[in-house]
Amino acid sequence: MSYLLQQVLNALQLGSIYALIALGYTMVYGILTMINFAHGDLFMVGAFLCFLSVLFLKLPFVATLVVSMLGTALLGVTIERFAYKPLRGAPRVSAIITALGVGLFLENFTLALSPYPKHIPSFIPNTIWTLGEISISLLQVVVIALSIVLMVILDLIVRRTLLGMAMRAISWDKTVAPLMGVPVDFVISATFAIGTSLGGVAGVLYGLCYPVIDPYMGIMVGWKAFISAVVGGIGNIRGAMIGGYILGAVEILVVAFLPSTYRDLVVFALLLVLLVFRPYGILGKATVQKV
């Protein structure tokens, strides 16, 4: 029983990171009905900003978090303004190809600057509490608590603020929203800023938990976070959170009870099964297209 509880704690840690990244996917899709396939690489940039902040600037945890959030938010808004905005009226495949191209650019640009994997030095005390046979580290508490706080704040922003109301209005009808005075460009930029800043936070937390980072780390993590968003219901904020924790639990439990080589097989099989029986996700809703 204690072994299972320990794995549940590990699943919450990993699921928190997946959930933060998945929120970026689901927010952009909810506004633009577009999959930002470069989002995983923005998560990677957040991890490298964490590395630079700790190693060269010697910043503490909170300052590192702020630098990574602001850096990824600025990069996300810049990408949206110059790469995605000109394609809003273009066929959807054009935006997908552009997103893939932006991701490849970020990977290779980072690779040119840093061709070797980097190790983020630990800058959080390695405090461990033991409750019976269960070990809880300060790092796990920070990751889980910070992720939950940020997700609650985001949920409140989307549901209780004027910005959130504007986001939901654009998501509901992009044609009518501008006629009602909604500043579409500003809201879309704010959506990218918030979503990518959460990816930056995930990069910092991932770098703390798994301190070896490289320019290609965002590919697989990004795909799994995308699966989390699809499992929860792409375009649904709370669904992305739930999907992240489900995927984290699946990965940890597979590694705990099966050979670790089965991990990715089970994760992608989960997506296939879900798409067959509930293609719109756990909290997603089937959309009706009028012709």
C-alpha cells in the first residue's frame, strides 16, 4: 500500500508538469482552433532560461520562475504576431506547417547555441520528510502546490474576469465577437502569453525534477502534453488539467509495474482507445458543423 501511495505522489508530480503544458495547447486551440505544435519547444526554451538564470545570473527560485515566464511569454507573443497572425484566414494546414517549422527553428537554434545536454544545478534545498514508508521531498511539494495554484488562478481568470469573458466570446464565435467590441488581437496575444508562460513554468519545474536538459526535450514531452489535452477534451481548460494528471498516473504506474519500455506504448495506445470511444475527450463536447 505504501508503495502505491509513493507512486501516486510521483504521478502527481509528473502530471502537474503535463497539465501546465497541456493548458497552452488547449487555450490556443480554444481561441483559434489551431494546434500550436511549437508549444513543446517553448517549454524547452523555458527550461534553458532556467539554466541560464541559475548558472549565470545566480537567481533564486522565484526570480528564475519570473524570468522563464516572461521570456517564454514574450517569445510566444512574438511567434503569434509574426508567424501565426498572417495565416488566420489561410487554410488550417498552413498554420500547422508553420507551427512545425517554428518548432524546428527553435530546436535547431538552441542546438546551435548549446549542442550538448546541460545539467541544471539544484537551487532548492533537498529536504525530505518521511511519513511511515512514504518519502515526500520539498521539490515534490513545490511542484504540485505551485502547479495547482497556477491552474486555479488560470481557471479564475477564464471564468471570472473580463479577459476570460473575451476569450470565451472569441472561442464561441470569432465573427460576432469583434462586432461586440472585443479586441481580438489583444485577446489572442494575451492567450499566447498566458499559455506559453505556463509552459515556461513547466520547463523550470521539469528542469528541477529531471535536471538534464537538451534542445530536443520538448518533442516527446510536448506530444504527451498534447495527448493530455486531447484526453481531457481539447479546448477545455479543466479537461487539460485532468488529462495531464491521468497521463502522469498512467506513465508512473506503467513504469512501477511493467518494464519501462512499455511506457510510451501504453500512453499512445490510451490516446487511440479514447479517440475510438470518445473522440472529443473526457470533458469535451461534440461539435455540430452547419453546412
